[in-house]
Amino acid sequence: MGTTKVKVALPKAVIALVMAVASVAGLSACTSPSLWFKSDDQKIETILNSKSVKDKLASTNKRFQNRISVSLSHEGKTIIYTLKLKNQGATDEQIKEALEPQLSTLWDSMQSSATEVIDECHKTAGVNGVKVRIDLFAEHGLKIGSKTYDR
């Protein structure tokens, strides 16, 4: 697959990435009184393991199964979205080369979704200082980029 074809195919993949992050962004699973006496780390763990978040993540992965996969984890108060782009016949290096010039625009387009997650964690679980990190990889593990958002 030539570089030209890779560059033509990527705008659709970039749009899919933005939509995937936005669709998993609603973390309003944490209004339960059972969270009141948990640490911030436990609250985030509870949010990410909630049925609604797991269902949204499964739905997102099913919807975009031919283009990307999304997984969620956390390190302390940083929620990590790991996005793995399906190469669709290109090599990891071709995908990275084609996406690198677009990364700034991609990160900017994800800002509002990341802010929504941060605000939701504060509003519904009382967790301050939450950050959202988005790690973007090509299909076979080559890291394309990473961006951390905070308030």
C-alpha cells in the first residue's frame, strides 16, 4: 500500500478516533452513596469498572471494530484511553508517518471530550485533579502519540 493511499484513508480514521473518545466520555456512573467514603483512586476504579462505562466501551469497540479499538485504564487520578488504530493494510510506520502532521489537530479536537470526563468525575464523584491521557498506537504497537489533558 502506497503512502498516498494511507494519507487518503486517515481522515476517516481520525474522525472515528474523535467519535470514539466522545462516546465513552460520559462517565456518570458514580453518584452512588457507596462511593462517599472511598479514596479518589477507588472512585475512579469504580467508575471505570461500572456497567455503564463497560457497556459504552463495548459499544464503541463494536461500532469501530474495523478502524480502532479503545481500552480504558487509570494510573492514580489519570484516566487513560488507549486507542489502537487498525492499519487497514498499511504498516505501523506508514500510519505514524501519515498521522504525525495531523496530531495537533487531533489532540485539539479531543479537548472538549477530555474536559467533559474531568468535569463529570468532579461533579458526580467529587474527585478533583483528574487528568485524561490519550495514547494513540498503530495496530502492531508503534506509539503514534500521547496527550494529557487537565483542567
